[in-house]
Amino acid sequence: MTDNVIETQALTKRYGRATAVDGISFTVGRGEIFGLLGPNGAGKTTTILMMLGLTDVTSGTVRVLGHDPVREPLQVKRMVGYLPDTVGFYDYMTAEDNLRYTAALIGIPAADRSKRIASALERVGLQDVGRKHVGAFSRGMRQRLGLAEILMKDVSVAILDEPTSGLDPHATSELLEMIRSLKRDGVAVLLSSHLLERVQSVCDRVALFHSGKIALLGTVPELAREVLGGGYNVEVEADGEGLAVRFSEIAGVKAVDQSGPARYRLLADRDVRPQAAVAVVNAGGALRRLSVEEPSLDAIYNHYFQTHGGHDAAA
Amino acid sequence: MPQREGSPWRGLNVVFFRELFDHLTSVRMLVLEFLVVLFGAAVVYFAAEQIRNTTAEDPFLFLRLFAPPGQSLLSFVVVISILVPIMAIGLGFDAVNGEYNRRTMSRILSQPIYRDALLFGKFLAGLTTLTICLVTLWLLVIGFGLLRLGIPPGAEEIGRLLMFLVVTIAYAGVWLALSILLSVVFRSTATAALVALGLWLFLSLLWPALAQMLGEVISPSDMRFAQLGLPTPDTLMWQQGLSRLSPGTLYGEAVVAMLNPDAQSMTTLLAQFQGRIGSPLPFDQSIIQAWPQMVSLIAGMIVLYVVGYVAFQRQEVRA
């Protein structure tokens, strides 16, 4: 058995003539956080539903923990937790009763249910409202309750569809922290989002979707090198003779722009701030500012679709 | 292609008991129960008064409590035949689309159960709820009759009343299966409820008249029969066949056979030809008479459920 928990091979889904997912292949490793990123309607949710066996596969294969979701859906769903896009609960029931119903469906022994529900609610910070009706819950609390359900289920793969959409920045960072804690437990996390910037920080690897295809796949720095050429933009403000030439001699620097009389912009494939500082000092100049801009997924995504064919890169 | 693994019934009891609990504690059910008890009490009271005043010797006194002689509109049977479809529709119209609207469907289906268990659990819970209501009501009426009339029912009467209960549950099942089917087809609960009520009105009010007309169109009456004041057998056959497409007609015929042993409404024509005199039919003959209607009701329930099942299996989980 390989170390991959999810493997897809040329996975395709068609609705009539429309192709929602077009021959995608990727793997997710054990304990990895993998991001399916891209605009709405790019095929992220369809891909997720195929992994759970909730929709049929037109062609290609998908294996989750070595099982085929189409033929062995119960095996897959026993070991995979799913947080749907805008998750819903029975509003007239309490948070605990909602989880108790799911626990019974999962088949958790009756003796263990209360304990596991309590500890799951505590981990997501809902222990005080466990006996309140879900109807009074905010969106962030519902997302957390959904996460509690996954924790209670004790899964090895968690699939989260747009977990942060509609949340305020504080709730978002809380949720992302909970996702990191899942990874610490050794759970592989597959999450989808159209907000590239927000989830960039938690993902080990990402797949950028575009109209049903995976346009880019890899770690963020890898993609930056591939698409932007460099990835790191180092801004330098300094006086000194022949700085532009000295900067261009630094290993890793791809290009140097002089954007003002004493302003330079270095495009590099790594963080070259120390070397740039040394260069300024050696030239006898005065260093006023030195900053680095890390590669952003937004920049990568936009740059990629501006340069590749120019087909509708609508976000 | 290998078979899909696991049992389709996994989780059925969990879904069943939760739905049953939901039904029994819901305000909706309380209102419906209240309606039935109110109407039922009123008509049974009037029936009992009528019986006390007029009937001296009647072998089927208890049956008159349910279906007073003289085709009274205000009989218990009529109230039941109107209210049972409303109860069944009220329990089923948001069974499936309600889960989508609450956005709980994909979360529930991502648990290790098949869709079979969810749909069948909902159907069984609805049918059980209806059964509990009807049995309670049935016992209440019999208890009231014991107190008010002061005579215990005979064995044959009990048998007929039990068959009446079974037919009523099957009738409720047809409407429940229909409303669950509509809840699968329509994503909006309001649309599903309206279509279900519309179908109910159409089938119970318009269809009987329409069936008469259509029968006349398909097979016009023969002048020779009309001159004798008799209906043409072919026309009558068509009219009866068409009107039996409505579950209300089937239910009415089965109930008449069970509760009015001396009416023989379906075979009056036959009886006239045979020169039979209207004496009460024995119990077993009544069952034989109502058998096709009962089987049709149960078959209709199964067919409607299966159509809903297939539609649900093929449905995309996302809206």
C-alpha cells in the first residue's frame, strides 16, 4: 500500500455535454493539507463529490484509502469526514443531538457517544453551547460544529468544501488553526476554496483549477518559480555606485529593475535580502529600506492566466 | 462490474426512530391530530344519536357508527377519507427536499449509509405515525360506541372494522408515497405541497365526474340499454375502470364492502341480473369483494414509492 490516501487518475465528470471535471490526476499524501483552489464553478465540488461516491464518475479512477468510492462507498465514508459548502444542521435540535444522530449513523457504540461528542465539541470551542439549538448558531459556529462532527468520527481523511467562505477574518483564522490541528493528528486534509490568499498559509500543496482542469499543481514556492520565474520580489532603497550591477551578480537574482533614482526591485527565486544588504554595504552606500514580498497565489494565478492563451481567466 | 458492498439497510433504524420521534413531537402532527379528533368526535356523536333514536334491531350496530345508513356526508368514513390524505401529505411533502433546503442532505449522505436507508426510513416512519394515529382514533370511536350504545360489537363486526383499519392504512400509505415522490421531484417544499394538494383535489372531486364523461366518450351508451333504463355494460366498465384510477374511489368501494354488508354497491347490476335479493353478504364474501381494491391500493403505494426511490437514487446531491 502506498502512502497516498487519495489518488485520482484522469478523473472526468460530464453532465450531458458540459464537462465539469476534465481528466484530472493528483494524489494526496498521508497527513498532508492539500488545497483545491480556483474560481467558483471550476469543478472543485464535483471532484469532492466523486471522491465520496455521492456522484457517479464518468471516466477515470479515484481511490480513497485504496477503496473505490463508486463500488465501496460505505468503506470510504466510514473513514472520510466531509464538511460540505455551507453545512446545515437540524435547527430545532441541539448541537449535541445533531451530533448524536450522526454518531448513530456512523455506528459509534452507544456507550462511547457522549464522551466523543463532548471532547469533539470542546476541541472546537463549542462546549458551552452544546445544549443550545443550532437555529441560534452563527455561520462560524455551524462550520465549527461541522468540524466537530469530523473530529467525533475519528477519520483519516477530512474533506472540507469552502470551509472559510462567508466567515469573518477572526473566525477564518480560528478555523484554519483547527485545520492545522487536524494535520497534527495525522489526518490528511483536502480543502477547496476560491479565496486563494486565505488558505495559502495552511496548504502544503495546492492544485489550481481552471474550467475543470488542473492548471497548476505543487507547493506555493514551486509554482512561483514555475510561473513568475522568480517568486521573491525584494525591494531595496539605497544610495551607492553601481548597485544595479552588484545586485545582478547575486546568486539567485533573475532580474533587477531600477524603478527610481535610488530604488531597485530584485526578482529572485529565493530570499536574497542578506546578500543585497552586503552588496550595498560593500559599495559604500546607505541602506534605507529592504523588504521582501513573498509570492502570493493570487499573483501566480493571475499571471498564469494572463500569459496562458488568455482564455477567460474570470475569478 | 462488482456489486456495491454493504447492506442497503444500514442505518435504517437510526433514520426511522429519529423521523418517528420528529413526527410525533412536531406541531404539524399535533394540529392534524386535533383536526381529526374534532371532526371525528362530532360525526360519531351525531351518528350515535341517530342510532339511539331510530334503530331498534340492526345486526351491524357498530358499523353504523362508522358509516351511518343513508349516505350521510357527515359520517366518520367520509371525514377519514378526506383528512387521511391531508395528514399523509402533511407528513411527506418535505421529506426529501426539506433535507436539501436545510443543507443537511450531503452531510447525512456522507455518513456510511446508503440513500435507500434514508428514504425507506422516512417512509416507514411516516407510515408508522399514520398507523399510530389511525389505530388510536379507531379505538377511541369503538370505546365511545361501547359507552354510548351500551352493546359490545360482535365478532364479525370486529373483523369488518379491523379490515376497515387495514384498508385505511393502505390508503394513507398511497398518499404518503405520493407526497414523498413529489418531495423528491420538486426542490421547493411549497411546490411539492401545492402539487400534492392539487392532485388530491383533482382525484377526489373532479376525477369521478371526468371518468363518467370519458367513459361515455370512449364507449358511447347503447340506445337499447338506455331505453330500458339500464346503463350500457361497456360504458359502465370504462367508467368504473377509469374512476378507479383515483385512490379515493378504490378506498370508498373497499370501505362500502367492509362496512355496509347489505349495500353491494359494486355489484348491484349483477345482482339485478341474477335476481338476487339484498340480504347481507357474509364476512368472507365481503373480503373477496373488497380484495381487488385493497390489493390495488397496496400496489399503488409500492409503485409510487419505487418511482420516488429511483428518482432519488439518480438525483445529484448538490442543488
